[in-house]
Amino acid sequence: MFADEHLTGELSARALTRSKGIHDAKNPFPAPITVARELFDVDSERSCVHLELNIEGSGINYQHGDHVGVWPCNPDVEVDRLLCALGLYDKKDTVINVESLDPALAKVPFPVPTTYLTVLRHYVDVMAVASRQFLGAFVKHAPTPAAEEWIKTLATDKGEYAKVVTNGCLKLAEVLQLVTGADLSVSPTKENTTAWHVPFDLIVSSIPRLQPRYYSISSSPKLYPNSIHITCIILKYESAHHDKIPSRWVYGVGSNFLLNLKHASNDDHVTLVTAAGASAHKHIPQYSIEGPRGLYKADSIYKSPVHVRRSTFRLPTNPKTPVIMIGPGTGVAPFRGFVQERVAMARRTIEKNGAEGLNDWGKIYLYFGCRNSKRDFLYKEEWPEYEKELHGKFIMRNAFSREPPFKPDGGKIYVQDLMWEDRTALSEAILTSKAYVYVCGDGKSMSKSVEDVLMRLLGEAKGGSAEKEGAAELKLLKERSRYLTDVWS
């Protein structure tokens, strides 16, 4: 690296030379975005984006079921907020060096030399909810007695911390503003933010490193060898209201970074958030998506820094083995890749042996659920085409929880209800034909409900109970790696 050069968001010093090498977590590949589209209905209050990333010439390869790591930056408004709160806004472009006092124990968590702005935009997770322990380190640096008292209370009183910081999803900069009386609903500036004179090494050592966000790849390399597909729900919700901090919109880092890329790629004209209090649900936070030194833009093409993480979430190699996939919402993403994998194999088989070559293939069951068949049915137009290509071997069951039919008691129908309807076929596939079962999606309640219904249907098929025979069969499935999950909380 040249003496006058410094890092502006590159993840390693070698990125400055633009030299080619293995693309991994330390050297992500800036993949051009070739397709970026919205998957939900235009009238939906929610958003889900489909992106296709070109990896041709990168040396990257992937398998169905793998994850793609996307390296986002932090949104501009929150970077500015922390710069102002630390009194560094005017010094944001100052080149700094960071050294570890004991390199044997701890390394500097990002490449240097760099700038204050770069550290807060690209290297540390300024969007993380501020921890109590971290806030305790700021007490002695409080700019006023009132701020000292309040931040000490938040650091020592678990109940007050939970009500204000946890329920309010407050980041460090927001806490520093709040306890000094700033209005969080307006754009942060030097004039409306009281500066805390805190040693920068406290920030570096205490805020966790900004990590990649991982998404299940929703394509198969057999159909798309030079392209990785991402299916991403945009995370955005309102925080809990408190008398000291009103409800605000909270935005997921990675998903809104991808949404910025989607809008920029399509030259969409959207309103970008400059203050956390913006209430219109169509607003999104703005990111510096062109990347360090414009690395992530070439003419009108935007790029996303990515690398691939291997997974054991794989189809059985023998197509005669039945497959049962449960993936409501964006949990369907890897299963789109699974089905494409089987489609590619079916094309080759039919070309060689005709459609009869699929006669002894196992059934492929896909249980998908969403709210409404017209608003958030992901890849609705694709599934019938896959059904045709797989000549009756692909069976898709859909649960639309917010439209008829409902249960006799008026309750919503979910994927687990459809599984119970199909209990005879599913238990036969699992117990007799040695089917593999895959679950992807919400790990809080959905995956537990799916396990419950599996135990019920297996227990019934074995002539026993869910708690005994059903649980034993599910345990056996897990031990033999025939029950695989890719879930998140």
C-alpha cells in the first residue's frame, strides 16, 4: 500500500491494489446486479426483493442450499448521528491509525490506516442495540450531570434499560442523544446534538465488528451457473412506545441495504429517510451503496460485495428418495434452488430416456405459506412451470393464512395444517420410502409447530402417540441426517 493511501471501506489492504484472488469473507467479490425486482404486490405494506448477482469470472462457485454473505455498510443517518454524538463530524475524514496495545491478545478488528467516517460506516456495527455494560463505560464521560445520572440509571437498572433501550431498539448514538435531551425524530446535526468527548479506542473496542448478512441462495447452479439469486424480506418494524421515547421505525441493516441497491439498479424514485422518526412506510434509510472509491458501481450497474458460505443443507443424491420441504415466507428460498436442481436433473434424464426416466423418482413435496395468494405468494408464476417439467413428481401445497378457506372455528390455516391433511402420504414417504425432511424459516414458532405435527403423524402411523413413538421417529430422522433445518429467530 502506498504511503499516502488509506482504507475507505475496503475489507483488506490488498483490495486497494484490485488484485485478483480467492473471494471469501476477507475478500468479498463485488458482484454486478443483473436483475432486481419486487416480489410482493405493489399495494402491499411489506417488501420482498429478488436480486440476481453475476459471479462470472469471480472463481466463486456454489451448491444448492449454500448461503451468500452480503457485506452491507451502515445507513448514512446513523453514521452521522454517531459522528455528531462523539463530536467527530468535522473530523470525519481525518486519517487515523489504530494499534493494539498487545497484539498477542487482540488484533485491530479492521484494516488501517483509515478515517473516523470509514470506521463508523463500514467497520463497526453502529446499528447494534447498545448493551448495559457498554453504556456503563460512558458514565464518566457524560457532558452534563443530568446525562450522567440518566445513562448511569440505564446502565445499572435492568428494568429501566429494558423499557427504554431494549424495547426502544436504541443504538448507542440514539442513547447518547436521548440522555442529553435531543430529539431523535429529526436529522442529527452538530447543532442539535451534544457532543460526548469519548476516547475513540472505547468505540473501537466495544462496538462489535460489522458482519456480513447471510441469505439462503434461492437458485441452483445447474440452471444458473454464473448467477446467485437472493430472496430477501425487508425488515422494518415500529419500536415499542415509552413515555421517554416515542415509537419509531426500526430498519434491518442488510435487507434495507439490498433494497437501496434494488431501487438504484432500477432507477426507482423513492423517498430516503434522513431521520429515524419518518413515519411513512415507503421511506427507506439511505446507504452509500457506491462503496469505497466507487468500487461498487460501474456506469449504471451497481454491485454488491458477496462471498459464499458452504452448507450441509443438501438434497439426497438419489432422485428416487422422496423429499419433503416446509418453507413458509422467505423460508421457500433454498427450496426454489432445490426444485431447480431437480428440474435440471429431470431435463437431462428426459433427454436421455424420455419422460419414463422419471417414473421411479421419489415425490417432491413443498409446503409453502404466506398471507395472501395475490400479495405475497413468492415466485407464484414459476411453480406451475416446475410442476410441468417434473411430470407429476413435484407437489406443492399452499396455505394462505389471511384468506379463505379458514378452519371451522375461524382459525387460520398454516403449513402444518396441510401437513396433517397429508399425514398418510407423508408418513408413508418417511417410514417406508426413507424420505428426507427439510424445514426453513422462522425458528421461533413455525419450526416447533412443524416438529409437533411430524411427531403426531408419525406417532399415529406407528400406532402410538406423538410423545412416545412420534418423538422416537423424529429423533431417528435427526440422528440419520434425514431431518435438516435452516431456521432463524
